[in-house]
Amino acid sequence: MNATTKYRERQQNIAAALAALRRVLDRHNEQQRERPTDWGYCGDLGYVEERLGEALAHLGGCDDV
């Protein structure tokens, strides 16, 4: 396997993970609507937001947010 093949494989894996994240985020939103005073949902999103920021910073894309 060469670097280009591995790069493409990882791009596909990340695209699949982002699609899954969208589905999970939609479900999380529905759960939050059922419990609108539960701050735990905000905490969940804060954690994810931080990790996504770290990923963007690693790839040099902080200005895109």
C-alpha cells in the first residue's frame, strides 16, 4: 500500500464518521428537546465541539469555523 491509497482510505473513513456524527447529532437533538432543562446535553456538545476544533487545528483549518 502506498501513501496515496492510505490517504484515500482515511478520507473515506472520515467522511463516513462525519455522516454518522450527523445522524447521532440529530438523535441527540431529539433527546434534548424531550429534556430541555438538562444541561448534560450542552456538556456533550461542548466536549464534541472542542474535539472538532482540535481536529480542525491539526489540519490547519481553524479559520473555516
